[in-house]
Amino acid sequence: MKRFIALYDRLDSTTSTHEKVEAMVAYFREAPSADAAWALYFLTGQRLKRVVSAAALSGWAVAEARITPWLFDESYGVVGDLAETISLLVGREHTVDRPWPVHVPLSVWVEQHLLPLRQMDVASQREHVVGWWRDLDRRAIFVLCKLLTGALRVGVSRTLVTRALAEVAGVPSAVIAHRLMGDWSPTPEFYKGVVSGDTSTTSASRPYPFFLASGYEGPLSDMQVTLGDVEDWQLEWKYDGIRAQGIKRNGEVFLWSRGEEMIAERFPEIADAFSRMPDGTVLDGEVVIRKDGKVLPFAVLQTRIGRKDVSKRVLAKTPAAFIAYDVLEEAGLDRRDTALAVRRRVLERIVAGFEPRICLSPIIPALTWREASAARSQARTRGVEGLMMKRLDSKYGSGRTKDGGWWKWKVGPYTLDAVLVMAQHGHGKRANLFTDYTFAVWDQGKLVPIAKAYSGLTNVEIEELDKWIRRHTLSRFGPVRAVEPVHVFELGFEGVAPSSRHKSGIAVRFPRILRWRVDKPVHEADTLGRLRRLVDTVRAAGGFDLGDEERHAPSLFDETKADSAAGLSRPGKDALEQTGAFDREDPTRGPDASRGGF
Amino acid sequence: MSVGTYGESQLLQSDDVGLGCARGGFHVDPWGASPCAVITHAHSDHVRGGSEVYYCASDSRALIEQRVPGAKVIGVPYGEAVRLGDATISFHPAGHCLGSAQVCVQAGHDGAGEVWVATGDYKRQADPTCDEFEVVPCDVLITEATFGLPIYRWEEAEDVIDEIIAWWRSCEERGKVAVLLTYALGKAQRVLGELERAKTRAGNEWMNDRVVYVHGALEGMIESYRKAGKALFPTKPVALEADKRKNSRESFAGQLVMAPPSAESSPWIKRFGQSSHVEIGFASGWMSLRGIRRRRSCDRGFVISDHADWPALLQTVEESGCKRVLTTHGYSATLSRYLREQGMESSVLRTQYADEEE
């Protein structure tokens, strides 16, 4: 594990992407395949599941450090990371360098020491883990706890890992990206396959890397100059569903979400339709709920995400459909290198006859950019997020590139003026500043919390607000402070839905701060009534009617689940707010958010 | 909420000018103007202008005079009793920086009153550039709590200095400039003092004919330390060196440069070339948290602090033999609560020092 820890250190101690890639290249060139496979697994953001509970680890750390639970919680609130908190509490920086345990190879560590913990009772788990803490230095304890509890998050994106492996293998990055798609086990054989110079083989289930659009931010007046003639572009609606790739090969169907989850089980009606496609067909599209010809809001689709077995009743009530907008493979041939205009004709031919289950994404006619803009302004009433604009001559690329010729032109978010009522420490980069804010709106003379947000302010504003918060705290409950309700902020959000989990009765989707309304007095902030009217509008447009089967979002990417099980305070993320890897369009995240990235 | 309320009988109390002693007619480290200011150490947030007279430990005098030019500053040797109003004070080493002191206060002049000690900022680690913390037995201890959480536990300073030296070497090998950020008073000189000591350790012979280049902001304080007889690593101002040679980048590759934290985002740092030719390290206790390192976007963090860590805070409370602890500055509420749980009378003393957690 020593080599892996050294790699982690190198990656953590530089902000230069070049140095990070170099560090990984050096590692992958030296490490035995078995170790490299696991390193790759962790660097791409995957994690061992259900090995040891975070609650248990925290408890052992409290005992080992001879402190009390509330003191642990305070510490965690400042550090913002469980593994780091534990390493700081129980670890020493320098210890005598012993052959055991740090010289044991990574693969042996994971397979023979970590994974077997699953089968042990808690007392035995404790004995092993605490024993390791006593024998390892702080750095090693940190990495170990990271492997036990969650994603590595060392500031290395999937793109960088791909680049490093491409250098080691001597094949293009796009080939490596393709090899890493889908489910795989970190075996030495798999790793050898990833870095193999031989580019001929591929597996039936493996999806292609998704091609991603960049956000168009410019004004209408710039479009002719920036994008050229509208005739050179294909315009379609940007759907608010789950981006997915449907594959039919060798008699089998695979449905992959953008977050690389197999979701065919959840949408059997779509899988069924794909089974009737010819072998060697791969389509790129959007999974939505489509009833009576109408695409329903994302909140409705959300109720299907958690289910692995789907009853007839659910199929009838919330039928799913696949809106196809691209073809990647046809008759077993990779079509990505042909122009969109050509792929579109092929797509039209393939999809004919598969309605309503698989339908074509309609092309929006527009003779001028102005007409395109007019279409975009209808987005809300149509229940879509805006427009997709793709150059007719564009090829189907990989990941997000600057000049790929694909743009998304989203409508502005809903906005709301809310009052800052509570604050707590941020995490990671913001660990010792108050950056986790709770906002409230008026309801019959009282302020009711409706959303938490942590992004949108400049560093200067954050520091200023942090100082103000320290001086204007009314009361504290653990790490959370109630502050004087005087500051108003304009929040942006993507949608609303009724929610029994929230005191306000409403869940707000992707809330973030747009600006600090220093000009607005607190009594002019918005009301809960306004949010309720918004819920009614959306309901009228197609309904949520969740009935008594309201479900929460799955725990697939629920990093906070372990922490909330530990009773540790974390920003609460409701079903509607945390759609994890299903929805990569979270505007509160940076443009380069990708699986495994920091 | 503080446990136990006390009336007028408090020897030291927070008022709008600072931590005041009514009986003595003075304030400790006042943030406003006081008829008489008793200063623990020369950091700018503890020395504000406007007071009529300033008392401090002798070793601090020259530094404080730089902070409040023209003011009346009286330096007092460690341990010597001084009568102020109807109280007696004395200064004792705090180990924070040159001339740093704890202030011991007693009502009356007969030595029979309750003993209060305000620690000011302090650390328990040995430091070649200033006098080590002296335990002063007392009844009431007013202690800082900058690092009052169990996650803050320092390593031996020597080990951290070895890390700095290894990093310097590594930067040299890769042709980079090693820019080390340190606070101008205390940390910078401590690091230079430790680097000087490190020369005698095996493998560091190469340091014998080297010089550390320093930012202008550090020069004054470094001079003061040398004048006070502290053995520091040889230094040269960056400005002079840059003037000598045309191509700045070449001239500083492989060198160790020290600068105050504010230099990181200033135009000054551009003289060393593109950011790919420079590695920035920051020497501070705050570097122990990964989140803070990332926010500052420094390449390396060196966890060395001139404040007491959690174990040192607890050790000091115990060794002082005090019956009551007032906490200030930092994680004051946390430390106070913890002490109460251990059976000690404790509450938070509100002040206006920077980084006040409360």
C-alpha cells in the first residue's frame, strides 16, 4: 500500500494537472497489475461498499482518542471529512517504518484484509481496524479510512486518469475511456485489458462514452457570430429525464444511464422495446415518463428510479419511454464518425415503428436564431429544460470538448428571494468557514426554512458573510447556528415538488445562490404561498400525484447515507435535490463535475 | 451561556476597550484606547494605537515600538513585579514569539490576592528563537483556544523542518523556486532559527553555503531577532538579488524564498516566473486541514504552529493548578465546555480578537 499512499500524496500535494498525470503514469508503470487494478478502481471514484459502518468507525475513533461524541461531531464539522477527522484524532505523523502493515501490496490489503471485514462481527472488525490504526502513520490511516468509507476524492477527474492510462498503454484517450465504461471488476486481467495496445476487442454490454454539450451562455445577438447560420444546426428540446444509452447486441439488451448504472430492470417496458431492435444497435437518448403523448415532470420519473421490480400498476400509472436523439451503432458498425445529419437519417429509419416506447426527438424548425430563441422561451410550458443545438456536421465525440459542436441552451432557473436564517460549517475547501446556508420564506408572519444552499457567492462575499455570522448568532444547536434574519438572497432553482419530508411541505430542486440582495429589506422576501402556487402550476401541467407510494431517491450515490446513519450532521439532501449521477446537469456543480472527481 | 455569573469582583473583565483590570487601571492587549495598555506580544491584532502608555516584556519593546511609533513603551524584564494602580503585574515567557509574555495579575501589592494569568498567545514546544513558556501557578487562567479541538496535534518541530528541507531539495532538483509563506513575526524567524540548527544534522552539509531569500515585509523583524542575539539562517533580500540578475526566473530556481501569506496573491510573486516554475508552501498549524490547504491552493502545507495544540492547552490548564479557566480566541466555547465536563469551572471570555469563534 506504500506505493499507493505515495501516489495519493503526490496527487494531493499539487494543483498542477500535468504533475498529477505524471504521478499516475509513474505509478501505473511500476505497480503490479493486481495493485494497479485496485488503484484504478479507487481513482475512478469507485468504493468498497458496506465494509464497515461509518458510525462504528466514528465510535472506535472516539474511544481511541479518548474524547466524547459531541467533541467528535464538532471536529468532524470543522474537517468535513470522516477519514481525515479520524486520521487527525488517532494518528501520528511519523511512526517507526515497519514492514507490516504498510509494505503489504494494495491488492492484498483490499482482498485479504478489508473485504473480509464484511463477514466479521463488530467486535472483530474493531479489533482489526483499531490494530491497524495503532500500527500506521497518519497518512496511511487517512487513506485506509478512505478506502473503508468512501470515494477517494483526491482531485483527479476521470479525464486525467484516462489520460495517464493512455500514455501508459500507447493508445488514444478515447479508447481508454471506452474500456472503462460500464461495470467492471478490478482484476489483474481487466487492468491488463485496459492498458493493452491491442484495440480490437470489446464486450457486448459496454456502452460508448457519452458525448456532452457545453452550456451556451451568450446573448441572442451573438449567436450568428459565434455559431454561424442556423441552417447548419439541428435544434431539439433538452429533455429533463435520464440521459441513457440503449444497447441491443447478441440478443441481449443493456440500458446504461449517464452515470454508468444499468437501469434496464427499472424500465422493463423500454428494455422490452429494445429487445425487438436488430442486433448491433446502440441509441443515445432520454428516459422520461410519457403518458397520453405528454412528457411528465422529472419528479414523476423520480418515483420510478428507486424501484427494481415494477408492478403492472406502476407501468400503467407512470409509463416510461425512450426519446432517441442519436445512433452510435447500427448493424454492428460504430457510426460515431459520421456527421449528425447522416446519423439522423439512420436514426429515423431505425426508430420507425417503435412508438410510443421508443420515439424520435423532434427537430425544432427555426429559420433564424430569433425563432430558436422564441422556441426556447416555451420550454417551461413544454416541461423541458431548453434547447439542444448540434452542428449538422458534428461527429459523436467523447466527454465534453470545447469545439465538439454541441451546445445546450437552458432557460434561466426559477428565482426566489429568501432570508438567511441558519448557517453551518462547509466541507472540504470551506471547512472552517460558514458556507452551508439555510434559507427561509414568509408564511403568515413567520419564517419557514425551505432550502439549503452552499454555492453561488464569491470568495469575498463568503468571507464577509462568515464574519457577520460569527457576530450575529442568535443561538446554536451543535454545529448549526441560527442567525439574525436580516439578509436576503436571490436563490435560483430548477423545480419544486410536494414533500412530506420537509417541514415546509415543499422540496426545492438544486437551490443555489444567484446573488446577495443587499438592496432588499427582509420583509420583502418571498412567501411560501408563492412556492405553493408554483407546485400547483407544475401539478396542473401533468401532475405528480404520488399518492401513497412516494419514494425517496435511491442510495446508489448516497455518500451521505453512512454519515447520516452515524447521526453526523450533514447538509440534508432530499430526494429531489440529490439525483446523483442520474442527472449530471446540476447547475450548482462546476462544469467539470465527473464521476470520481473532487 | 457561561456557567456561573460573577459580579463586580472580577479582577479582569471584558469591556468595550479590551480586557480590563479596574483595580489596576489598565487593559491587556486593548483593541481600543486605554490609559494603560499591557501588551502580551507584538502581533498587530494585539497592539493597537491610541493608548497613553504601553507596558511589555523587555524583549518585545523594539517590536512594539515599530507597531505604535511615537508611543511611550516601557519594557519590563520577565518576572519583575510592576505596580499599576491598586494591582501588581509581571510578565512571564509565553513561547509564542520573541518577547511574548503571559501577564500575571494580582490585586493589591502584598502578593496575597487571587492570582490571575492571561496567557496571551502561547505554545509549549521549544523554540530556538524565543524563551520557552513558563508555567505560572495561578487561581484563574485566561487561555487562548486558537487550536482548541482534538484534531490539532502537532508533531516535533524538527520533523516538520526536515520536511521543509526535503521539499527545498526536491524543488531544487526539479529546477523550481520554493516559496515558503510564513507570518512575518514569529514563524519566519522560528523557521530560520530551526533551519540554522538543522545544519548540524547529518545530510544537511549542503546548507552551509546557502542563503534564504526574503520578502521585504520580513526583513525588519528578522533584523530585530538578529539584534536580540538569535541565531538565524543567513538571509538576503529578494529585491537586491532580483536587481543583480536580469532573468529572475533563472536566478531563483532551486532557492528557498520566504514571504508573508499575502504575497501569494500579489504581483510580487510573479517575478519568480510562471506558476509552473514555483512551488508554494505554507507553514502554519492550519495546514493540518486538507480543506484549508486546498482553499489556499498552496502546493505544500507544513504543520508548524506558534500556538498550543489541544494536548498543550490541556497540559497547561493542569500544570497551572488553576481553579477556573476563561477561554478566548478561537474554539473558546468548545474548550470551555470540554473543561467543564472534566469538572473544571470554565466559561468563555468574549473579546474582539481576530478569528473569534464565538
